[in-house]
Amino acid sequence: MPRRPVPPALLTLAADQAGLVDVRQARAAGLTDGEVRGYVTRGIWLRIARAVYDTSNLPIRERSFSERRRRAAWAALLAFGPEAVAVGACALALHEIQGLPASIRPEAALPRAVNRVDRAAMRLRQFDNGMTTTRVGSRRLVTLDWALAQAVPELPRANALAVLDSALHRGAIGRQGLEVAHHMARGRRGVARTHELWALADARAESPLESFGRLDCLDEGVPPTVLQLPIEHPDGMSTLRGDMAWRRDSGRWLVAEMDGHEVHGEPSAVYADRYRQNLIVATGRVDVLRFTHRDLPGVGQVVRRMLGR
């Protein structure tokens, strides 16, 4: 008897769930449990938790960081069942907030649950009192203010600032909403070391790397004078912008450009960055430093030495 291919409708659903499906969804698509086991046995699917399967043949290391984080979020939602709600860093991933670590732990909340680690190291949380939720497709996740309140105290400092910057930059939350989220975070383990970060969050930061670089400079005692410094194009018809800038006593500007790998790694982007840097230098009023993720930590030290010259 010929082996049946995976139903197209199920693959479409999987694409919306970072490549994952659960056994209930497979049955609803017309598959038998035996067929599901057959997909796993033949290496078509990968079982990642009880009754949860990865339908993608692309190795994890070859998927984008964003897709890996979404996969973690959906793994928890599917593993803990239809009532599960995405929380913390997983909710931030589904809200499409940037700045999270490359890998995050799958976590979700269930009504009447207690905090514990369960199901292939997935974290099950209690519902917070007053926790509000929204929807992504047919599933629920906590609203952005709650996601920030839950995740920021647990993240490394650089990632914590980056997600706060990203939430503001994307317009997903305003300054007042951020203050509300900060208030909801008070009393959580780890929040004490993040209090300054809530105040430092800045909508002008356009990428996580800019946030990482800015925090490194703050820790070195050289906070930027301004973010996104406007620089008049030599043709006088348009304006360039520098990611971070410091005003020297002489009146010249020192500009630090942060080149993120995902954005600036392609040859066309490298050419555009070099052309843009040459235009900035051609104004005669600006000195430019270029950094990538490999320069962290250390950006602040370089800036401090340059400003001291």
C-alpha cells in the first residue's frame, strides 16, 4: 500500500506554527496515529515532545534566530494543550519583539497550574493575578506589558535592554505602557538589576546590536550624546544618520556604526555601508567607527580611548 504524503492543509498549519504540529492536529487532518509514527520512523518528522512533532527537514542550526524562538514558543503551546498561554520570552517572540537571546526556553501558563519544569525541560508557569491575554491565530499569549514584566527580570542585561528598546521602536508599547510593565515586574526575582534599564529604554535604537553597543558604552562611562545623529548629505539634498554619536570638545562628532550580521552581512549591504560611511566622512565634520557583534564587549573601551585622544 503506498505511503500517504503529509496532507497539504497540515503543512500549511505547521508553517504558521514554526514547523510544529501536535497529534490532535494530525488526527484532525485525517492522519492515523500509525501514519504519524511512520513519519517519525522514516525521518520525515522529528518528535520533540510528547505528541508534538517538527515537520521541517531544515536543521535547527540553519534556521534563523527568529524562527528558533518562535519554535520554542509553539513547542510549549502544543505540548501543554489547547488551554496553554504563551508567556515571558516566548510571548515576546510571538509579539515579534527583537533582542531576545538566540535560544529561549519553551514556556507557557495553564490555569490552576503550579510553577514547574515539565515535558522535555519546558517550563509551565502559574497564571499571574490579573494577567491579560491576546491571540495569535487560534492560540493565546499574554499581552506585551505582561510579557515584558515576566521576561525582562530573567534576561541577561543586554537582551533586557534590547527587548525594551525594540518594543518602543516598533510602536508596540508607549512610554506609559512601559512604566506599567515595570510596575508589574516589581517584586519578581532578578528585577532589581534591571530597574535602570527600564528608564534607559529608547525608541531610537533601531536594532538589538545598537542596544548592546549602547549598554556597553554606558557601562564604560561614555554614554552617547545622541542616537541617530542626523548628518547632512554632501549633496545638501538629503540626510544621513549615525547610530550613536559623541560630541567632541572641538565640535567634531565621533560616530559609532553598529553593523548587525543579519542586516549587513550580504555583499550588497556591505557595499552600501561602505558607501554610506564614505559619505559621512566626506562631510569633514565626523569621525566614524564601525563595529559588529564580534566587537562586544569592547565597544565602550574603544570609544573611550578615541574620545580621550
